[in-house]
Amino acid sequence: MPLSKIEKRKLKEKLQKDLKNQLRYQGLSDADRTELWNQCETADEAVDLLAAMPDTPPPSPPPNYKSRTDSSGSPRTPYQIQKQLFDKMSAFTREDIQDFINIAQATIAGNVVRYELLDKMNKMALKKHSPLQCMVYATKDVEADFYRDENAVRQWAGIIADFISNDIEQVRRVIHMLVNWKMWSKQIRLLMTAASELIVTEETKDHIALLDMVIRDNYSNSTDDALRFVVYQNMLTRPSRENYQCAFEILRRVNFLHGAYQRYIEELKEVGKAASSENLDLLHEVFVSYCVVGFGIQDEEKRKRIELALKRESDSHIQDFIEYINDPATSEADALKAVEDCLTTPQGGELIANVKAIKQHKAAIQDLLLRKLQKEQLTLNDRKKLCFSLIYMDSKKAVPKINQLLSQPRPDSEKLIYHFVLSRYDQKHIGKFVNEMLSYQKENIEEKPLLLIQRFPQNQDLVADAVLQRMQQIRRAYGVDSAEMLLAVRNYGAFMKSNSLDLYPKELDQLLFSYLGYEPETKTFNRGRCCSRNLDDVFHILDNVMNKENYSTRYMEFMQALFDHFKNVDKSPELRDTIKKKISKYSGIAPPGNDPRS
């Protein structure tokens, strides 16, 4: 008598507490699973049968590509589809899974976990175990929070990409998961995000080409928009005729009226901007050839949008537009309509950058831009551009309007942008901007407003002074190891990524050293404060400041003490290696150490 529904439910509950049997059960084919149910009357009998089964055998490495069909004409793939989730390299324990779950939870909490994650991965690799399957599988335990946090996904994906770069065996592990883990779309998205960051080398090009084929064959038709967009990014990342054609096929199928369609177009536009002449020519060639068979009459509007996205931006178009606005024969109504239409195209940003050249109908155009600025659905980048265009056209009218917006209940991210714009115009606003920037915590500052806050062509010394004063105030009011100081250091590190060292006051060196618990007299560190998270925050700042010219006078003693501090800490080889590389980079001499890899 086969297992009843009640016994099957009991079996599922038992397997949740029994990792090895859970993996054996998940690796069974549908036929084998049915046979197991038919052989047993109770859940306990099924568990005993599973326990007697051998571990799943390892897969053979994927063979080289030969043909997409076999001798009978049936479809054939150059990789193996297997009824198993894990291979022999994936051997891991429940403790390994829990370690990765803990790191995932720390990532969700907003911590930078690069060193902890790489340390765990390297320890497993030293045991001849691949950590990839274990770590990706572990995210299932926290997937609701983990995969809702794009920053967490990107952080882990970047670390996975670094780990598997130039390692053919690890690329094979990824292929195995992409082929056999289709039911776990969120985990697949993590793997594909990592795959999009891989750099093709002579050694890995064949396996990465196979990786691309696996993605095309298995996921290009996905109905999951988040997964489909990552597939699209992968196809555009590595230029080839097959990949580009797949990208255009995805574009053709995406609903033109869907709000996400513009995201696909913007991605294509950015790829076109960054592409070499050779790759851009290939992109155009594939698009033109694909139009013949891919886009029908009903897709004409899509085709025009794609053509516009792939068009190299030139000064001639916007110059013609400015001349049209300034033409005495152009009425105010026609000028406003032209500006309104232009702002909805890729040339909209170019118009705002050249708005000072507009001489006619300025007041009406400025009123139009002000009305747009007050709309709730604008992106932060659009708000920044509109603010600057308004100031360029008539600062006396624009500045009071922006101040008026600041006096209203607005999102913190929006206020930060307004403070930044005003600080570029009037130095009285610099202190307000710095205070807002260092205490900003409503959103991820790296992903939202701070990437838009760049380039202070004037008053750089005032910005640096304001940063130093505010940091010192935070230290006096809350302490160097306070949550307020941690937030300020982290935000300032993100700010420095987009700006020059002229915005860094050198007096801040000592405060950052204290933040890590450094005692200059003894050349020692407070172990609680000198942790990977805090060190990462400090390096986000100092990596933009340290150079060969200032290293010996300002940082050499501190960096050597830092290396000595971690030299014998076995749990932090990645951190120690990072410090060693920085010392070597700026001094030209690698420090001695007892690490056998030194």
C-alpha cells in the first residue's frame, strides 16, 4: 500500500530536520520518488530507505559543444541535465549552512560581509569542497528578506564572481546549478547576477560561452520579470551574435505597455554607450538582421525605441533643437511642446545640460520645469537635473522655489538632493548639506541619492572643513564608537567614491584611526572596534585618499600596525591579504609575515 497523503506530509516534516535525507529525496527522479512511495506504508519506512541510499554520484564535466541535434535529429545539448541537485564537491554540513545563513542575515542587516564570506568559502575550498552550492542553497532559509534586498544580492553576486573567476571547475559548478536548480528562481537570479560580472579570459572563454548557452536555452523564455531582466543583462554583457539576438528576442516579447519596459531600453542604451566600436557595430548588425524576422508591423513602436536607444548621442541633434527654440518664428506654445516632448526622450538630459543656451521663452520654460519638479513620480536624478537647469536659467527665481520645497514634508532622499544643489550654488548651504549627508539613513545612500552627488568644482575646502567639523561634533556628542559615528563614516565613504580627495580634510586621518581603536603609542588596536565591517568603512574613504606621495608621511606606520594586528589572526586571511596588497601598492614593498602565502 503506497504512502497516504498524511504520511507524505509527515515525511516532508521529517526531511526538514534531516539534511542528508532531504538532499537524497530532492535528488530522486519523479519515477524513483513514486517507487519510494509505493514501497513504504509509513514515513518512518521511507526515511529508513532514504538513509540506506548512497550519496548522489558526481556529474561528469560538461563535454565540448559539437551539435545541437543527435544522429536521429532530436534536440541535444552540450551539457548534462541530471536528476540531482548536488555533486560530490558540494559536501557540506548543517553547520556550514548555518554559517552562510548567519552571513546572509548580516548582509540583510546592512553589513559589508565580503571578508567573512570569502573566509568561509576559502575554508571550505581548502577541504576540497565547493562552497557555491552550499552558500546559494543556504539563502533559501532567508530568501524572502534576502532577495527583496537588491544590495544583498549584488554584494553576494560580486563575491561569487570574484571566487569563480579564472576557475573552470567553479564555472562548471555554476552550470550544474543553472541546469538542475530551475525550480529555485531566486537562487538562479543570484547565480546569473554573478555570471554577468564574469570577465572572459582565454582560459575560460569556452566554458563561459557554454554558460551563456545554458542561460539562453533554459531561461530566455522565463515569465519571471526579475529573472528575465537578469538574463537580458547577461546577454548584453558578453558580446556575441547569439547573445545579442537573444537580448532582442527578450525585448520583443516584453510588454511594451509594461512599466518595466523602459528599464530594458535604458539598459540597452547604457550598453551602447559603453560598447567599443566593434561591439556597437555587431549590436547594430544583429538588430538590423533580427528586425527582418523578429519585429512585425505590430512591433514598429518598439523598433523605433530600440533604434533611438542605440543611436550615438551627438551635439548636432540638441543644437538643432536649441536653434528651433530660439528661432523668433517659434511660438511659446510650440517651444513648450517641444521641450515637453524632448524631456521624455534620451535627449532630455542633454537638453537640461545645455539649457543655458536657451534665449527665448525662458520664463515659460522655467515655469514648465518648476511644475515638473513638483511632481511626485520623478526620479532623484531627474530632480537633480531639473534643479540645476532652473538655476542655470534664472537663479533668483529658482533658489526660493527649491527652498520652498525644502520647507515642505518631503522624503529625506529628495531633501538631500535639494541641499546638494543649493550648496553648489550658495556656500551658505554647504554645512546643511554635509550634516544631511553624514546623518542620512532612510535609504541605502550608495544606491539612491549619493551616486548623484558629484563634483564640487568650487568651495572644496569649505566642504572638507564642514565634514571635519561635523565629524568632530559627532565624536564629542556620541563617541567615536557610537552608531552615529558608524553611520557618518559609512556615508562619507560612499560620498568619497564619487568625489576627489580635495574634499577630504587630512585632519580626519586621526579620527578614522581612533574609529578603529588604534593607539599610536603602543601601535595596537582595540579588537572590538578593529573588525572587518569597520575596516571596510575606513578603506572606502582612505582608498580615495592614500597614494604613493602621502603614504610614508601619513599612513605607513598605521598600515604596518594594522598588518601586524591581523598577521596571526587565522580567521581573517582575506583581510590580511587585502592590507598586504595595499601596503605593497603604496610603498612598493610587501610586509613580511608568517602566512605561508606571504
